Amino acid sequence: MKTPKHPEHERGTISMSLVDETLALARRQGLDVRPIVETAGIAPQVLASPKSRVTSAQYGFLWANIARALDDEFFGQDSHPMKSGSFIAMTQAALTARTGAHALARAVGFMRLVLDDLAVRVVADSTRVRLEFAVRDGAREPAMFAYATWFIIVYGLVCWLVGRRIPLQQARFRCAAPPAAHEYRLMFCEDLGFDAAESFVDLAPGFMELPVIQTAKSMKSFLIDAPGSFVIKYRNPDSFAARVRRTLRAMPAANWPAADAMALRLNVAEATMRRRLKLEGHTYQSLKDELRRDIAIGALQDPQRTIADIAASVGFAEPSAFHRAFRKWTGMRPTDYRQRADDRAQPAE
């Protein structure tokens, strides 16, 4: 079992609440998750801290190896297991599709073949492509993680096949709001609701006529981290907060502008920027803190980087100030995050 590689700058991190949901499903099936968690480089103290985060590489590793150990790529959330290798087979089947519409039909049809309890019908018109979820009579209502697992597998595959992220318009689910509702909004879209009369996701229809651009040659690298990598890779980039993040990422943290200067860069009034961020559940300061946190967590996976170097890279002149901030963000010290990286000095065979 190979240890995942950790690029220095992650596109984002995954909340411990999503990690906990994944591990709980595995434990429910009787799986001892400790070896997988350890090989993923997640220290016990990280796992025990509700405010902590993991890198996308670590989460992708957990996803793939739990699915393999369970021999179920749907994590026991359906009465019929989605046997290991199913996603590869679905990718191969969809790869010969001509268009996005054709690829979506193949992916949805494949999932209908391998799952018994949860199925989807595609209803399209000129304004949207709706994925309508239906639960088999007698089956229990799926939790949000089950809906998200189905969606991430199909949506991520189709996005890759047409070479772009397909915009989401809205999503509604019959289940109650999960503890990690904010993470699911990143995964889906801002217009996400729970306790709804029906479960569906609306996609913008533009992808339907796009050609499938991937090939058997490009499939090999795609399958290395998929589908666990989709949780980060296809997050909603269209929010105003994502626009702010992209602008911040394009410059050194030490040079991040004040709110008025950022608003000027975005060609909006400062009050407008604050209002739009508030509507999406953010402040400008919270975005800067989250981005510093995510960059730091990614950098801490590299045992060659000193704490002082990492502190400077995220805009702190003094390591002590970085320590205080990191503990506030995650409930832990920076050294707690890098403990496993130090233990993994020798590469896994």
C-alpha cells in the first residue's frame, strides 16, 4: 500500500466531519480503519480534533483504500455493493461516448446497474439538466453522504470527459442537513437545501453538446486519484468567495491587500464585496484565514520545510504568531500535523 504524495499547495482541505463520515461507514462494515488512516499520514491527534483538516491527497487515499478494503466503492450505503473496479469499468464505458449528454446517460445507466436502492432519472430541457433521485420502495432514506457519493462519482467523471467543470444551478435533498453542510455547499453549490419534498440536482445544460475529449491514454493518470479527488477538484468556482480566493492565491500571502484594496482589484465597492461574502457565509478575514490554513496544512506535509519557513509563506513574520493562529484555526499545533510526515521519512514500498 503506497503512501499518498502531498503537493505543497493544495487546492483546498477537507473537514474532519467528512473524514468522520467516511470512517464511520467503514467501521459500520467491520473494517479496522487504523492501518489505512496511519498510512494516509493522518496522526491520531489530527483525527481526534473536530476543527482539524486533511489534505485532498490524504482524503483521496482514504476513499480509495477504504473502498478497496470493503470491496465496495459505495461504502455499504446501498443493499448491493459497488464492487471494486466498478468505477474503472464505468469510466471505460463512458469514454467512448460522443458528447456530454451521451456520457451522462452511460454513467447514470451504469450506476443503475450496480446499485439497487438509489437510482437517478435525467430530465432535461433548454434551461437545465435535472438529476432526479429515486429511492427503491422499502429502502431507507439515504443520508447526505450517500447522495454526495453517487453525485461525485458521476459528476466528476462527466466533467473530466468533457474537460470542464459543469456549473450547478441548485440542489435539493430529502434528508436532514448534515453537520458538514458548509462542506457540501462547496461540493455542490450555494443554492443547496435539505428537508425537501424531493431530491434533485440541476446542472446548466451547456455541457450536453460538448464533445468527449478524453482518451484511453489520458485515462491512466485520471484514475490515480479518482474519484476521491473529485471532492476538491470540482468544487464550486463560481461563487464570489472563490473569486476572492483565486485573487489571493495569485500573490504572496505577505502582500495580501486590505479589504478596500481587494474590492478595488475586483472592481466592486468595498460594501458590495462585504455584502456578497456575507451572503455566502464568509468575511474577507475568514477567507484569508482559511486560505492561510489550507496552504499551511499542505506545506506541513513536507518534512523539509521548517515551521519558520511555512509561517513566513503564509504571511507571519514571527513563528510564534503562526503557532497561535494555527491553533485557533484547527485546535492543534503545527507540529501535531507534521508528526506523521516525520515518521514517514522512509518511502513506503
